[in-house]
Amino acid sequence: MKKSVVILITLAALGLWFTFTGRAYAETLILSASPLECNVGDTITVTYHGAPGNPATSPYPGDAIELFPSGASDVSQAVAVQYLNGSMDGTLTFTAPDQVGTYNIRMLAEASATIAVTPDIHVHTQAVLSATPAVADPHGAITVTYSGAPGTQSDWIGIFEADVPGGQFVASQSLNSAKSGVLTFNAPDKPGTYNFRMFTGDVQAALATSNDVQVENMVMGTPVQIVLRAYSPAMTVNGANTIIDPASGAVPIIKNGRTLLPIRAIVESIGGAVKWDANEQEMTIQVENRTIQLGIGQTTAVVDGNNVPIDVAPQVFNGSILLPLRFIAENLGATVQWDAASQTVTLTYKRGTFTQQS
């Protein structure tokens, strides 16, 4: 008889339901939050099941789900509060706090006693990730610029097929705890559309995703079309949207009636390269077999060893080097269309323009 009583007491203690402040609620509460890695201002989705079901009855506010700094020991430290109004199951959304740090979500019966807590949620600064050029040859070099990484040993960036939300990365590189920097990847050998994504730890929610990069076999004569608009930081390369320079925020400008364009973004988008000598304040542009040397403030450039006048000297604007539209058109071999109404520039360059024929 004594053994039966012990079994009954044990079953009652482990039962699906028990009483808390006069109300029955599920012993196996479910409280989850996603994602556990996010940026300031991101949406955090909270799913709950088995809440007590206490409605708000004066002076009691009822059950609540609240966002806390992970080390908080007092209910007054809650960053955000949502009352359940008697609901026992459902989904809520919170906005990640503006303050970088570690948080968790807690369920409180009668908004006072903590009865469930999620794993820690890590809130980071807004991560930014960009890739150039927007159109690349298979195995060609792609430059990836990043900032706002968490700064842990588990941070990494991978290249993915753009139309696959999750999936397996094609290649990856560790950030080695750096919060910002520049990486170089080789484009995949398979033509297609790709992007770069930043993660910390396993593949879950990406902290940042770059612009799309189109990988295609660029044969001689293949056109590359670049569209820019005055004072806009965005451009398109063969229809793919990208940011001209996320680090500097460079934009085309109009000065004294002349349109000046960010040269690095254009050169890299047509497969060329730019080298900058900070000591001499000079840059060298290499596009196929053409070499152009310029100095900031100088009205003469050296193009394949020949002096060529520039109608407006190269200028530095917000850390980016700008060149006049006419110089770009005449010396990079591009055709240019200017729409005065929309202040839009369309440059078209054909691969092979400066490649010596055997």
C-alpha cells in the first residue's frame, strides 16, 4: 500500500499539469526565440506553448513575455514587455535592442515569477558586406569588403548560390576575429548568380548578405553595361544591383557643370584593377592591356606612356577618387549615354577593347 502511494505522488509531481497561483499550466513549457544571432534592429520571433493562461485582472497584469539583458536579476530591468492576455500558446515578435550585447527572453507568470527562459540571444552591430566586381569571370578575383562583424573566432564569410536561401557554401574564409576588413575570393567555375554571407558559428541566420555577383564566361566583345545616377550610392552592372563603395559611400557628383564618376567601381566592374600610391597621391589603372596613370589634382594623365590632358583633374571625395565622365569615355573605351532629366549615366564597355590581337 505504501509503495502505491509513493508511485501516485511521483506521478502527480511529473504530470502534464500542475497548479501555479491557483491556475493550471503545462509543466513542459516551450519558449523559443529565433534567431539567436542578430543585428541591432532585427526582428526576433518568440514562440511559446503552455503558458499559465493568467489574464490581466486588476491589480495583476497577467502573464508576460519579456526581453532582458542576460545578466538581469530584477523584473524592472526588462528592455521590452508583451502581455499574453490569458493566451497559453502563440507567437510574438520583438525588435533587437539598440545596445549591442547578450539578451534572453523570459516568460513570467503574473509578470513577476520567471517560469521559462530562452537561450542567450547575441545582438551585434549592423553588419555590412559588399562584393566587387558585380560581374566576374569563372575563377576571377572577387573582392569582399565587410564591417560590423561580431569579432569572434567563429566568424566567417562564405560564397553561396544566390537563389538558394540556405544550402552549402561554395567556399569560405575565417575572419580571425576581425570586425572589418577586405577578403579576396576566386569566383566559382560554374556560371551563375552568387552572393556572400557572413555568419558566426554554424550556418543559421546570416548576419549580412552582399550584393549579387554574376559569374559568366566573358568572351571578347561581351558588353558590360554600368548604370549610375548622380548622388546615388547604388549602381547596376548588367542589371545586377550593387553599392558603388559601401566603405566610403562614394557617389557620382556634378561639379561646375561636369559629371565626375567613382573610378574604382567602374574599373573593377569591367574586369580591371586600380592601385593607389598614398605617398605620391597617384593611381594606376590597368584594364586589359591599357595602363593609365593619374595624380590627384593633375590635369595630365599618362595613357600607355603618352601624356593625355584631363578636362577636370581627379578629385578625392569622401575617400573615393572621382574622374570626369569625358575622360572615362575616351580613355577606357566605353560608350556613354547621359540622361540630363534623370541625371543618369549609362556606360557600355566591350571586353577585349584593349587586348592585343595576335
